[in-house]
Amino acid sequence: MSKDETPTGEKLQKVLARAGLGSRREMERAIEAGRVAVNGVVASLGERVVPDDKIELDGRPVNESDVVAERTRVILYNKPVGEICSRHDPEGRPTVYDRLPRLGSGRWISVGRLDFNTSGLLLFTNNGELANRLMHPSSVIDREYLVRIQGDVDEAMKKRLREGVLLDDGMARFTDIVDSGGEGTNRWYYCVVMEGRNREVRRLWESQGVRVSRLKRVRYGSVFIPSHVRVGQWVEMETREINDLLGMAGLNKIRQRPLTQAEKNKKERHERKLRKSPSRSGVPSKPRKR
């Protein structure tokens, strides 16, 4: 192909991610490992495909016409403390995937992670491209946490945390810190970060010599945990809400196929189950006004 020619087709890892087979990064690793073939030939990273190409992952065909017909789904899960964000754990601990509904095809992809001792909002989708864009730093999506701090927090400390602190993996900061009440040196704060670095919120506070005793994510971009979704429960987003997420990620809105009657019945049963009893989480129940 000459320098003036426009590349045809779409990158293979993007097609596989959209099929719900994993995030784009996971699909890149699968291609590098030789697990993907196009038209019977082992694929290479960066390869482009067109709709007529025959794609296989681990010997199984990937039919893009089926991918187009599949609904884009997003689950909001209220994670409890004591679950890990891996699919399998050698130690046998429960994972966040244990409670999620089964998919007819593809798999749930986690939009970021929360550590074992952190609770709160987690998003899952079967759309790998959406997951990738929501997690990518270029999307500049803020994450808000409710944290209980043990120790003295003064204005000078909050100023340092807002201006930036040097951690092991570089500078980090809160874009906002708001006191949410408490007693003495045991107080709640809302704080906001713009990245999804490992244990970033805990490390920022601990860099100031105070202890984080509770940590809960309450917001991801414009998405809050609905009041009726208790700890350990999930709710599926409507198409309107999914389109809001797509817009937040810089992707085009979608038109979904209608739900089948069986899908509607299943959805209604789950929603009735959610509303049976109130949440009792032990943390302030209402998110702060933005």
C-alpha cells in the first residue's frame, strides 16, 4: 500500500473488542499470542479486516453479523467489601463476576477495578470498545469516592492533596475534597480523582499520615448508584443511559433492537427483587449535590 492510500477495513482488535470477547488491550494480547486467525492465517497485531473476512479466536468463528444484532448492555453493580475484580482467584475468594447475570454470547468486561477492601460503583459492559474508551485517560472522566478518615485533616493538608502529591508512580491529586461530617478525628469526605490508578485514593490520603477506614466509590462520570440498588446488587442500564455513557466516552449513540418478551419479563422480575428492601450500608446514604 502506498503512503497516499487510505487503509481499508477496521483494526482486528477493535472488531474483537466490539464482539464482547474482551477489552481492546486483552484482544491485542490474544493476537500477539497467536490465538487469532483471519481467513485461516494466524493474524498479526495491527492487521485490518473487512466484513467478508473469516475471523477465529481460539479456533472458534467470530461472526460479526451476530455482533451487530447483539444488544449493547451495561450493568451497574454496587460492589461490597470482600470481593475481588478478577474472574478467578487462586485463594478461592468471591469475585465481582459471581453475582452478574449470564450473557448469551461474549462476556462482561469490567470498566476499571476496585480493590478488595473498597466498595461501591462498578460498571460492566459487553462492548469492549465502550469499556476501553471509558477507562482511557484521554476520556478525562472523574471518579468520586466517599472516604472515612481517621486522623486530623486540616486545610493545609487538603490544599496539598488538591495541588498534587508525588506517589511511587508519579504525581497525583484530588480535584475536589468536601467534608461530609463525622465526629472528632473520624470524619467522612467526598473526594474526586480523574484517573483510575491502583489504590490511588488510599495512597493519596495515607501520604499525609492519616488512615482510610472506609472507602466507597459513589460516582463514575455522570453515573451514581441508584438508591434502591443495595450492596451486592446490580441494575441494567436503559438505552438512554447507555447513550449518555457512549457520549461521555466520545462514541456515537446506538439504536438497540427491541427487547424480546422473555427479556422484558426477566428484567421486570429483577427490578421487583431490587425494590423489596432498603439499603443498609453504614455510610451516608445520599450523594452530595454537584
